[in-house]
Amino acid sequence: MALMYNQALRITVPNPMEAHYAERISLTSFFGVLRTWFLSVVRDDFKCGKITLEKTLKLLEKLDIRCNTIHVKYIFKNNDRLKQGRITIEEFRRIYRIIAHREEIIEIFNTYSENRKFLFEKNLAQFLTQEQYTLDINKSTASEIIQKYEPIEEVKQAHQMSFEGFTRYMDSSECLLFNNKYESVYQDMTHPLSDYFISSSHNTYLISDQLVGPSDLWGYVSALVKGCRCLEIDCWDGSQNEPVVYHGYTFTSKLLFKTVIRAIHKYAFITSDYPVVLSLENHCSPSQQEVMADSLQSTFGDALLSDTLDDFPDKLPSPEALKFKILVRNKKIGTLRETRERRGSDKHGQVEECEEEEEAEQEEEENEAKGPEPSDAFQDDLEKEAESKRAVGIPLFKKKKLKIATALSDLVIYTKAEKFRSFHHSRLYQQFNESNSIGESQARKLSKLRANEFILHTTKFITRIYPKATRTDSSNFNPQEFWNVGCQMVALNFQTPGLPMDLQNGKFLDNGGSGYILKPHFLRDSKTKFNPNKALMDSNPIILMIRLISGIQLPPSYHSSSNKADTLVSVEILGVPNDQMKQQSRVIKKNAFSPRWNETFTFIIQVPELALIRFVVENQGLIAGNEFLGQYTLPVLCMNKGYRRVPLFSKMGESLEPASLFIYVWYVR
């Protein structure tokens, strides 16, 4: 293992005599060129002699150096020798070097520079090949990087790169941890819808808690902008025959259904071209259901899917075939053939009636706390007993009668909402266009006791998981456990920050942020034996090494009166249970600007196709616990190798740039 790692880091050491000769012939011209360039950029700003903090920030921006204002403020203060709030050109130069000339980048540059002044194209190409694992290097690659990032014109024209250019390249998006080839849609989008993980939200209209918080259009807009492709709309009868959207039987505020639909229409395909599913939690009377149907048709027009794509479908269409389409998920009466036969007819006043078993999620939650979970055999017996009772007409739960307006029912094509009874029942009776919603408590039991059956179910049918009713604070469950069994729509409260939403945002960075990610083959195979809860005999694991080198302008502690923090970093793998692992760095005291760790973490990941990696930066707190400073999460298989920058995000998901971690990544499979 150590040998493999050393080979991965192998470098070529230049001949000392050649290096000395190169340095001798370029020394005089180098310093002259560098000084001329620097003065040409900053001279005009110092016409009056000195500059303020405000002008310092603008000048750093002019030099293409990204800065955290808090850090610059304290560095400015420390370098203002006369304490007048104004600095000289030499003092500015010191500040510039403190921020832009990071020691760890200088070390890398000097390793590949033959004279410690410039990189020739061949040196840069060597760095890209040996350290950055860039495989498609050609003659123009290094030249293009020099042309793009070298700020000194004379150096650029000589086809060389100074340290100024190198540090700008290392700070660019090309050196981010996330591999930019995954920033566009690259997966096969012609599989059936059930073969994809689909970004999904719960009670999308809420932007706070579930009981008294406001309903707001921003919930839908922000979810769509983040790439969410399944939105939930709770519909209730409103005054003046206008359906409203809110969390029923609570004090949450109300929105008009037609207003919600218009907002969705405006933002549906801003981030992604792929279909949006409107999951209707429908509590409206038939007359207001007709109003809903009219609103959907008049607002979306041809974008609303109201007929099958094929004459006699027997499987779900693909995201590719449904580009720019809106799908309605709701109860449906009758078959797709009957729906097609009614096309163009007057459906006003037509109402169908059906019976539905009431939700058992509350009972599931109560049972969850009563003791150990039942065994597989006991669960089998319960299922068989349930099927026997159904066969002779004995109800298992209370039944309620539902009235569905035909006009709304006929808008449901490929996403008919059907109550989940059992895997056995689904195998026998469930149709390809029927999808299930399962509460998290029931789904968790099934994922632990019947994981392989659960996966076989999700290879055929779209399955939506939603938070339990007791989460009145809009908290979220960990979505990973349900992705592990292939559940397509794992619906979260997008308004609530924390680990679950970090995983959601990180996972759906993949495939261009399109909101659709093709599931691994072992979650699509109808004969799969995969079980995330058991050790895999034929897995193809990866060995991952992360060298945590340093921090770059990390957010200071909220409790600090300066720009300091006692910084530490944890690196966590989240995936199947056997892959879950967390490692933590030592604490660097009183340094948020440029902490250096130089620690290496090693992970063996059995199922990398399902694994996410999460970096968390904290300020050590000895009494109240550690203070969160920033995080970044992404799929393990979307990482670049080599020297990489890890951008950090706040608890609310906002970018904290330029705050980042500097790491070295290596893995082998």
C-alpha cells in the first residue's frame, strides 16, 4: 500500500547544475519583470501616497486574489505600522504576499520549477501528469493553462508560468475537488424513470416548521433552482371555489393553487430540462379538483403530460423522452386505455369513487418505540395473514371513500399514487405506472428486515419516502439508508439545513445537477442479490487516501473578536453500513486564516457507487461543543485526484468562498 502511494506521488528531481545555470541566466530579468508587472497594476492607486482598507480590498480584487474581508481587515491592521488606517505600497505588497503566496503552493511550484522562478511548458505538463492525474495531456494543454492564468505578459509570451500564474491556476475552478466532467449530463437518460434517483422535496410550500410556519412560493422556486424534480403540493378547498395550498389542520398560511402552479411553470426548467413531477396531496372536493385540472392545463399547456407516449405502454418512459414535461402524481380511477378513450370529451361534473385504507404511519411510529423489531419469519407470517384477510374481504384498516374528479384523474398518466400494502401484493397486482409513498418508519423497518425484497420492488416501481408526522419541526431523516435500497424519491424538507440536506445537495451535484441520477446496475437488475446490510463477497472496493494539507481563509469563530478559530476537520464516508466511517484531524489553535495539518486519512470503500464523502470544518469548543464553520459533500466517484481545493458551504448551503481546504487525493480500485 505504501509503495502504491509513493508511486502515485513520484516526482522528478532536476539536475542541480542545470537548475543553477537556469537560475543564473534568468535571475536579473526575473526580478525586473516581476516588479514591473506588480507596479504597473498598483501604481495608480498609490498616487496619493497611501490607501485605506476599502481600497486594499478593491486592489486585491483587481489582482484576481479572492479574499475574506474579515481576514484582510486583521492582516491590514497588523501591517499598518503607523496605525493610521492607511498603508504604503510596500505594506500593501506584504499583505499581498501573505494572502497570495501560500507556503504549500510555493513548495509544489519549487518542486517542478527548474530555477524556482518559472515553469516551462514541459514542467507544467509533468505536474499535470504526475500530480493531477490528467490523462489527456497534449502539446497545447500546458500552453492553454499558461495563456489563461499567467498575469505577466512577458512571461506568458515566453510560454512560461511564474508563481503568480501558478497560484492563480491552483485557486481556479480547474483544481476543485469535484470533477468538472460531471458538471454536465453524462449518464444514459434513456432508461425507465424507475431506474433513477430523483431529487424530491416534502411539503415544498413550507419554509419553516410544519405547524405555524408560513407557506411561501419561495419554497417551490428555491427547490426548483436546486434541481428538485418532485414537488409536493397539499391541496384543500378554498373560498370562492379557489383551491388553496397549505398544511391541513395547522396554522400554516395559505397560497392559492393557481399561484403555486404559475410559479412552478416559470421556474420548472431553469436548472434542468428533465421532467418535473407534481405530487398532489389532494384533499379537495370534486368541484375544486376540476378547478385544479383547469389550472394545470391552462398554465402548462402542451408541457403537461396528459396522454401516454405509446399506444400500449407496458413500462415507464425515460427522462429523455419526458424532457420539459410536467407529470401529475395523484389518485387515478380506471386504466390508461380508458383515459385515452375519454380524450376530448366533456368531463365536467363527472366523478368517480374509490375506497382507500387510511394511512398506518402513526401506528408504525408508535410501534417503533415498543421494542425489538420482528424477525423476517414473523414478518412473512404477518404478510401472509394480511393477504388472507384481504382475499376474504376482511379489512385490515379503516377504509375511507374518496371522490375523484375525472378531469383531474385523467391527467395522471405514469405516476399514479397507489397505497403500499406489501411486497408480495405489489408483485402480484401493482401496475408499471403505479408508485408508492411509504412513511420513513415503515420504510426503515423494511430496509432493515427485507432489504433485498425492497430493492427488487424499487427496480420496478417508483417509491417515494416521506418524513414521519411527528417531525413537526421540519427535521429530516438520513436519506442514505433509503438510497441504499434504491428508493427513487426520498423526499426531504428542503428548508431545514443539516446533515440530511448536505447529503441531498451533495448527491445531486452529479450528472449535471439535473435532479436525475442513474442508479447503480445492482439497484436496477430485476434479479439482483444485493443487500446493503450484508458484507459483499464480490465487491470491487476502492482504497482512498486523503491528505489534508491546509485551510484557506476559513470562517473565523462566531465567538472570536478577531479572525481566529481553533480549527479541526472531520472527513466522513456515508454509504452502506459497512462503509460508514469518520476520521478527524488534530486541532490547530488560533488559526483560521492558514492552518496546516499535513495529516493523511485512509478509507476502504466496499460500495463506492453509493458512497458520499463529507468534509466538515469546526471550531473546537470545550464546553458547549464544537462550532460548525463549513462543510462540503460530494459523491466519492465524482472526486478528482491530485492537489485539490475543497470549497466550503455554510449550514444554510451558501458558498463561503474563498474559504476552502487544500488536500491531496489518491485512490485505486
